[in-house]
Amino acid sequence: MKPTDFAIRLSAFFLDYLPAQRNVSPNTVKAYRDTFRLFLCFCRDQRGWVPERLRIEQIDPKLVLDFLMHLETERHCGARTRNHRLAALHTFFRYLQTEELDRLEQCQRILAIPFQRAPKAAVSYLPSEDLAVILARPDRSTRKGRRDVVLLSLLYDTGARVQEIVDLTVSDVRLDSPAQVTLRGKGRKVRAVPLMDSTIRLLRTYWQENGLGQDHRAQEPLFKNREGSRLSRFGVRYILQSYVTAARRAKPNLRQRVSPHTLRHTKAMHLLECGNSLVVIRDFLGHSDIRTTEVYLRANLKMQQEALGKLEPDGGTAAVIPSWQADKGLLEWLTSL
């Protein structure tokens, strides 16, 4: 069967445009792949169209909007997930409009579909005592428990995204002074993160137990599952959640939702409370814009309370601001403030 124009352009989009022209990361390619798999399944199941026979002219704004609505109502996706899927479609049609000039209007109409305003979630982080309870759960008398305590300690100590941790190879870790871990973040950005002494000691033991000092193992994954393959993001989440559940038995008031990203937020908040500047925290976390890092300053209630305490005069505000009833009138009272 002769390939359709959509199949030809989609193949070029994934095989040439994204990796060669845009030089996007493999994780971005995977995210875009998942979007188009969902889109093609939607066209097949909801429209009865065979994916191999789908033509570009069939993809109009209504189809895209119906697909986005399907994500919200049938798959129960939130605004952020919906926007991620739409961003992938926008990238494809932005590429297509330069390749198919006669379809410029069609592409522009799809590119005009707006993103939804997503609510900004509050930054969730753990108090030091809660973090200590979780890190104490792995059974260090077992091989799995010793791996897990290294995994969770490194996840917190580096403030890494979960994908950055699972992507680590043995060669990315340096235990000689200055001890550090090389992380590969979004957009292929590489950063070196220093390690605390306690994490270094755990890694040295892990190194010796697993024989990771041998040269031929330099490119092996740092953390493996029971089958000996690279640990996945979902595997890390499962490991963390199992210890959070165990920790909640020891401390029932432990917060309900703790994810690998919670440990990243926790590290950032601890760095902030220790007096580090936002620029240092931005570089530590691998943020491209310091405005992303400012969310931790806004979320730190303790620092906000201390700032308000410095502004409040001795004796409190009630002793300074007079009652308006003691003055001639409300307007005069407002003027005197």
C-alpha cells in the first residue's frame, strides 16, 4: 500500500526534523511519539479511520479539539497533560507549514488552538523529620534495601528529576574529591552536582558491593531492577511509595502524596533555608529561568513569617494604628495612615 502524505510527513518529522534539525532529547521524542499514538488511536476508534490511510486534509481544528476533549473526558487528563499533547501537535504543524505551503491556512488554524490555563499547584515538600523517617525505612541488611537507600538518598541529595536519576550510568558518578554526579536534564543540558559526605559513604559501599569500579562497567546503569536492566521512572516511584507507606505506619501524620519530585522540592527548600541564593538553587536544579526557581521563595512560609516579623514594630501593629472611631471621621483616619 502506497503511504499517504500524512505518513510520509510524520515519518520525516520523527526521523529527521526532531532528532537532526531540532536536536531534541530522546525523552522529548518519546513524549511526542506517545501523543501521536493516542491521536491515531482516537482517529481509529472514534472516526473509524485506518491510521495507515489517514491524510493531512482530514486533520482539521475540529478533529484536534475533539481529540483534546477526549483526553479530558475519557482519559481524565488535566490541563497540563492536555497542553503537553497540544504542544506536540503544534510542533508537528509548525513543521508541516514549511513543508506543505499549500496547507498553510490549515496549519495556522490548528496552531491557533489555545492552551488551557492550568492552575499552579502549590510546591509540596517534606520537613526534615519526615524525610528522615522515609530514608530510615529500607532494610539495610538486604541487598535490595541497600540499593534503595542509595537511590533515595541520591534522589534527594542531588535534587534530580526522576528521569535524570534513572539515566545515570556508573561513569556519571565521581567519588574522588570533589565528589559529584553528572546529570543530563531537559534540553540536553548537563550539570555537575556535588554530594554530601553521607551520600558519598553510601555510594562507596554500593560501589564495592556491586563491583562498579571495573572499567568495563562504566557505561552500565547505576541502578538496575531485579532482571538486571535499567530501573524505570515507574519503578522508582513504586520503590519510594512502598517506603512512604511503611513510614506512615511509624508516623501517621505523614503527608499523603510523596513522589520523587517531592524530594526534589524538599532539597530546593532546604537549600533556600540554609541561605543559598536563588541563582545557586537555579543552577543546582538545572532550571533555565530563575522565575521557575522563585516558586520556592513564595512557598517558604517560615521565611515569609520571619520577614513579616522584621517589618512589624515592637509591640505589634494594634498599638500603632489608631481606631478610626477616635478621629473626626473615616476619611481623616485614612489620611492619617
